[in-house]
Amino acid sequence: MDSAQNAAQTDEDSSTADRRIPDSLEGDPEAIALGKRIFHTYCWGCHGRNGTGAQCPDFSDDKQLHGSRYEDLVKVVTNGVKGSPMGPWGYALGRKRLLQVVAYVFSLKGTREARQK
């Protein structure tokens, strides 16, 4: 790798680190369990009981419409998606509950293949 590629990689690594969410609950088993309960209260009607997509995207595959990172999902749940039925949930849920539901939804990523076997 030449020095220009090294610099570009370093910039990319820095910007990725800057986007990380300091209060992330990603991978936290307790947060995932609580998030599942929140999901079943507010989200399953559109996203399916297990997040497999009723009228909306399937969270159990690896194809995410608005970014595949945890941070991307936090942004979507917080702000909603303009021009879609997905409204902003940041205010309604509050930060902690929002991060719990995101931890649950993010934990579903890539599980579809495992269920099909």
C-alpha cells in the first residue's frame, strides 16, 4: 500500500471511530432481551413478529436499505425515513429504550440463513 492509500485508510478508520455511538448497547444480552419486548410492543405490526418483514424490510438478512452498521440503524429509528411509513421514534422511545430496540434488531442481522437450515 502506498502512502496515499495509507492516508486514505487512516482517514476512513478515524471517521468510523468518530461515528461510533458512545452509549451503544450492541451485543448486550440484557439490552437485546429488553429491546425484543419493546419491538413486540411497537414494531412487529410492520416489521413482523420476528423482524422478518411483514410490510417492511426483513431485518434477518444481510441486506439493509439504509446502511448495515449499528450506527445507521440508530439513525433510522431515531429520525425515521422520509417518504416511507417509518416515522421517527427517538422522542417517543427515549434514548435508552431506542438503543435497546436497536440492539435487538441489530442482533437479528444475518439470522435468516440459520433459520432456513
